[in-house]
Amino acid sequence: MGDLAVGARSGHEGPEERPERPDDTVPPAVEDVAVSGGDSGGDDGTDERDERGGDDDAPRQKKQRSFWKELPLLIGIALILALLIKTFLVQAFSIPSDSMQNTLQQGDRVLVDKLTPWFGSEPERGEVVVFHDPDKWLAGEPTPNPNALQKGLSWIGLMPSAEEKDLIKRVVAVAGDTIECKGTGPLKVNGKALNETSYVYEGNTPCTVDDLGGQFKLKVPEGKIWVMGDHRQNSLDSRYHQQDKYKGFVPVDNVVGRAIVVAWPPTRWSTLPVPDTFDQNLGAAAPGALGLAGAVPLVLWRRRRLTIGNTRVSGSGTAG
């Protein structure tokens, strides 16, 4: 009854006075939330923020991959790059003989430019080039027997090729040139003598007196080059393969590229420039150009003669 009377009175007799509470003014429900949210440890000592992985606003750090996990990927990329460089840019070759002394020594490693042939560049006089064996030039030569590791490294370009049948010589004549060796020399290209003292092996003569091919006069056909070793008396080059199917000439398509530098050993490092003697005008005059050169004076002489004749006819007509 007492409880009911109090409730009725509070609804009809003016504002109700709130009962006094203890000093804590926080409502019980709110107090419970605040306590549970502000409790740093709780009964089990676990922070809700720790369970969420920290503050959402803080950037999460990515876990770095182990170096050993990345190593195979790095090695794979390096091998692919080496293969592309060997195929399209530069390849290393080892010098197996003395036929290019003293320009190249046995055991030298040279770097060969394989890029420019992709753009249509063809060998020029005086260049040292590597080319595939045209027609069994290396028959009878000892064949290297590399192991599996050497084969793999050679294939990707990390070691000089050991199995490919390649040769290295100097280009002395190109398509259209007439080349001649008579006696001990000098070697002539299109009737002009070459001064080869800067690169021919000391003590050798430019031409060799023998009946095996050392004496010749030939014209280089289209799409071919004529090559000779700098060690003239110790080089089985174009001179001594005139009986093969290309008659000693090397097809331009067989050329791998131009040797541009001696890269190994370090004490032998040097570039391989074209000798100065090839800077002279060695170009063969085309028959059409010769015919034109001979026709020009004749045409001028004939025009002059007609002009003089017309002047005389005109003068006599006026006088009459």
C-alpha cells in the first residue's frame, strides 16, 4: 500500500524530488560500460585493442620476404638477362690458336658485337670478325669436350663457347673488291697496296709464296668477304680453302659479329680498331661510274663543237 500511495502522489502533486544518490553520479548502466571499456587488463589481462591488432589508424608493416626465398628469383632473372645479352648484344669467345698473332694471343677472351648485324650492318674491310665455319675449315682440329656445367654456362653466355665451330680472322676485302697477292706482297685491294706493318705478325710477309693458294688475284662476289689471319705464315684462311664450295670466300650470313675488345686477361685488355691503312679510298669503281666518267668529256666536246658550228652558220646568214 505504501508503495502505491507514493506512486500516485508523484503523478498528481507537482514535480517529484529526485531521491538523493551516493556521490557517484554515473548511471549504473553507463558506469558498467565505462568500467569495462577502461579496464586495461580485466580478469584475463587482455586488451581489446590488442585483439584487433592495434590502432586501426596506424599503418600495418608488411613482413619482409626472406633473402633465401628471393635468391632463386634473382638468379633466374640474372640468367635470363645473360641469355638475352648473349643472343642479341655481346658474346664472349675464346681464341684457340695463334693465327691472329700478335693482335690476338692464344687464350685471349674477346667480346663480339652481335647487335649491329641485327640492323643490317655488314662486315667492313679491316674489321676482326667471328664467323661460323663455312665448309669444314676446322676439319681435323681437336674437338673440345666440355662438361655439363661448362656447356650450360656457355649456352647462357657466362662462359665462352666451347662447342661451336667458329673462327676469327680479319676482313681484307668485301663484295666487289679485287684482291691480289703477288710474290711476298704487298697485298693489294682494287689495285691499291695495303701497309700492314701495324698488325701483320713481325717477320711475316703480307703474301706467301707457295702453290697452295698463297698467290692469287680474285674478285669477291656479292654477299661474301675475304678473310686472312694476321699471322700470315701460320693461318689457314681464305687463301687455303679456294677448293671448297665457296672458293675460299665467307658468306656474310655466316658472320656472328665484329670482335671489339680483348676482355681477358686484364693485362691484355685493349680495343680492336680498324687499321689506318683501310681508311684510304679502296672502293672499287663501278663499271657504270667509269662509263659515265668517260662519257662526260665526250659530251662536252661534242656540245662545244655544235655551238661553234651554229655560230658560224648564223654569222654567214646575217652577212648575206
